[in-house]
Amino acid sequence: MTQNIVTDLNEQPALMNDLISALTEFSTGTPWWDENYKRVLVIARGSSARVGELLVRSVAKSHPGLVTSFSPTDITADQDLRNVLVIAISQSGSTDEVVRAAALAQQNHAYVMAITNDPQSQLAKHCDYLVNLNLGPERAVPATKTVTATALVLLMIANVINGQKIESKQWLLLPDLIQKVLKSKSNGLAQIPAFVLSRGVGTPMAMEAALKFTEITKVPVVALSANDFLHGTTAALQPSDEVLLISLADDDLPGGLDLVKKHLEAKAINWHVIDSSMFCNSDFPSSLQAIISLVQVQVCVLETCINLGIDPDQDVGLTKITKT
């Protein structure tokens, strides 16, 4: 029970250390980046699409509208994609519609970057710049280490687009912080949450948490930003529900999670918080805190499953490569 997913989780500190070292030139030489790009399109499905939102949100303030999550089916043969960077993400490199979209984007003169864990995959053959995650096989069907690694690469991309320099020593703190998260005991939840809420760059982590709970437990879980939740969705709360909140240490925006907590307390609804401040200070970059929150989410899902007697390695009819 849990052997595959636990093995994948525990490999992350060493693998992230190797990936950070391997990608030093990726974030400095940047042959893939041109300041004249008119748009950056992120093409992905599943967990890759969730963390793709991390890139969108990480550059939204400095470059409003530059980076967009784009459905693979929205790439068509008649588009002019000159001066457009397309980032195609597929952990297996074999998601048909992502591969097809990357090939079409190249034909339409886009510069295509592929992020994959298989450098021999079809996706790797349809790109101008390949980011090989080089993580080895992922044993469990629910993706963990490939998601964390993809998020890390996307944050490096955001760092370049924003023209900001996150010090190398801060990147190099991540493996040890991930190790601390894995060794900690979140105790998990007593039940599957009805909602997972966050804000800013934490919202993609909420989306990933909801996906993981749903695919492992077969129970639909809804992910929203905290403020969107307060705009109507809160009416769906039931007295027996539990809500999972994801908080980043530097969240100083007004309202949001504090308002949600007060609302839940008023309704006597149980809530649980995943808080990155347990492992990093508020001066640690919020984008890197998102990586810590992502691993906290993975541990929380695992321990909740254990609490409920659910094996996350069970066969639920899913495969590593989804045909869409």
C-alpha cells in the first residue's frame, strides 16, 4: 500500500537538487527567450495544466496578458504564430493533442519549448527547445515528482520573463525544504475536503490538490480562489463539509483567506490550513513558496488517504498516458 507514490515523493529532494543544477544555464543564457515575443501560450492538460497556471499568475503583474493558458485544441493550421513562444508540457511527452498542437505551432512559425520527462518522446521531436526533466520513471499513476519539477521549471521561466533574479542560494534551499516537508507529519484530514481554496500563486496549488483528491478517491473536489468562493459558491457548503486552505507566508493581500476563515467559523464548518510559513519565512520568494505548498499538498493527500484507508496506488481505471 502506498509504495509507489511514497517512493516518488521521497525521490524529490535529490531530483530537484539535480534539476536546479542542470538548469543553471537555462535561466541565464536563455536562448529560448526573446523580449519581442507578442504572446506566450502554455499548452497542457491535467496536472501540467494546473501548474501551467503558476507561470500565468507569476508574470501577470509585470506583464499583464502576456502569458496565457491555451487549450491544445485552440491551435489551428491557419494561425500566424510569429513572435509567439509556445510552451508545450506533457510529462510523458505522449499526450496526443499536446503533441499535435506543438507540431501545428511549429508549422505556424511559433518558437516551441517542450517540457517532458521523456527526451525520446513524440513531443520532444516537435520543439525548438527541449527541457528534459530527467527524473526517471514515475511509478504511481497520480503524478507527483513530475509536477513538482515542471512547476520549478515554469518558475525559472517566470523569473526570466519578469527580469528578476532569484538568488541561486534561494533555489538551492528548495531540496532541503522539500525534505523537511516530507519528514513532517501533517496528519492529513479526517475526510475528503469539499473545497480547496487559496489565492494568487497558491491557487494553482489548490487546483492540483483538488485534482489529486478526485483522481485517487473518486470524490469530486472543487478548487477556487478564496474570493471567488465567497462570491456565491459558499452557499453550497454543508454542515458536514471540510474545507482545505492553502496559505503562502507572504500573503498580505486584503480579505481572502482571513475572510473565508471568519465565514467558515460563523457557519461552524471545519477547515484545515496548509501553510508554507511552517517551512519558510515571509521573505522567501512567494513563487518558491508555491513549490513548498505543492509538496505539502502531496503529503496531505497521501496522509488523508491513509487516514481513510484508501490506497493511492489502487487501480482506479487511470493510466499515466491519457488519450484525449
